[in-house]
Amino acid sequence: EVQLLESGGGLVQPGGSLRLSCAASGFTFSDYAMSWVRQAPGKGLEWVSAISGPGGSTYYADSVKGHFTMSRDNLKNTVFLQMNSLRAEDTAVYYCAKEPHSAPGDAFDIWGHGTMVTVSS
Amino acid sequence: EILMTQSPATLSMSPGERATLSCRASQSISRNLAWYQQKPGQAPRLLIYGASTRATGIPPRFSGSGSGTVFTLTISSLQSEDFAVYYCQQYNNWYTFGQGTKLEMK
């Protein structure tokens, strides 16, 4: 079964850091681009970042550029999101999502269950 | 940035009825459009990609149409499990989502 399982969310103070992980199973992980998408409480969906299958290319929404970093470990079938200088507006459920090709730029065919990040003092 | 606008914000319908949800892009996105369904407390689920292709396991009562800037998701005969929030997403130029349409039971 194709599955994505996020972890690493929690409560963090403004200005703090957090590292999210997303463990994949049931498919050849290195063949597919991955993204992070977030959803603030009661709000819609916002794409955050994407990474190519081999991992050589990363892409970011303007809202997180310079303070989030996405990476992947294809040996461990895991993608990461390092979040620094966190602000209240980063509070959201963070989903990882898989694309059907190795290069980003397609629909998200598989989603994880999400992990909640709360930025508050 | 390509803006996606969905209408209506809320749609109140009864089981068995036909539902039509609209999505408009601020510029042409060809057919690079997807629809997702999200139920409370759950992750989004891909319904339609390429504007009109159903994802694996999606029943045929869900259909998508459109190209360029105007798109439609149609649910031919609503089932109780279809009441949820629906999002459109463009992936022609990175990714942006519409604000969602809440399909609620009348």
C-alpha cells in the first residue's frame, strides 16, 4: 500500500525551529517528486515547497523562501522540511504529497495524514 | 502568481441531486487543473487531474471539464459521502489552490 507518514510537528515559540519528516512506503521513492502543502486552521490549502525525485532541485513558495529548506534521503525513503525563524502565520497542518513524475509540476496523487505545527508563545 | 477562484463558496444540496462546482483561473492554465475532496480531519484526496481524468478509484459520478481559464466539477448524483469541501488546483505555473467550495447537505 502506498503510504506517507508525517512526523515532527508540535508547539514552538516564535523565532524557533522545527524539522518535519515524511516517511514513504509502497512505491519507488526516488522516482517521484514530493511537495509540502500546508493548511492553516479553518483555511484553504497552500503549497509550500517541492523537490525533484533525485533530489537535486528544490522550489519554494515566496512566503517561505529563505526560512524553510526541503530535502530528501532516498536511501531512507524520507523527505524533510527544516523550518527556521518560525512565525505565527506558519501555524498550520503540514501535509507531504507525492507527484506522479520525477520532476515537480503535476497534481498530488497521494497525501499523508498531516502533522500540526503551532507557533505561539 | 495565478489566482484560482471557486464558486459558490457554499452549495446546499440533497442526496441524489446533481452538483456543479466552478473554478476560474486568472490566466490560461491549459488543462493543468486538478480537483481534490477534503473531509473534516482528513487529508485532501485527488479526484480529477488534467481537468477531466478521474484518479484511481474515483467513481464515475465525478466528472471534470474545461480548459484555459474556466473549469467545472460535476457530481452527477450526490451520495451521502460526497458532502465535503472541494478544492481546485492549478499546476501550470507552480501550484495554487482555490479557496474551496463547501458542499453541504440541505
